Amino acid sequence: MDDPYDLVLGMFAVAIAAVMLIAGELYFVWAPDPPQTYTPPPSVVTSSINGDRAPN
């Protein structure tokens, strides 16, 4: 690194990344829970076949 501004720019980038990571963590901690969605109960499959075979 010949230019001292490279070091300053690198430190600035690390500081911005740290702020973004902290902001993301705070968002996940304080974000409201997603609303509960209604899921209908599973349908019951019935059959008209009772297992007995018809006479031949």
C-alpha cells in the first residue's frame, strides 16, 4: 500500500460493513413475527369401495 488513503478507505469499508452487520442483527431481533396464515385442515379421502368383492 503505497498510498495512505488506501488504508483509510479500507478502514472505512470495514466500519461500514460492521455497521451493516449490527443493523441486520438488530432488524432480526426486533422485527415483528410474520402474521399467522390460515391453513385448512387436510381433506379426508373416503372411498365407496368397502373391501368386499362383488359376486361374479
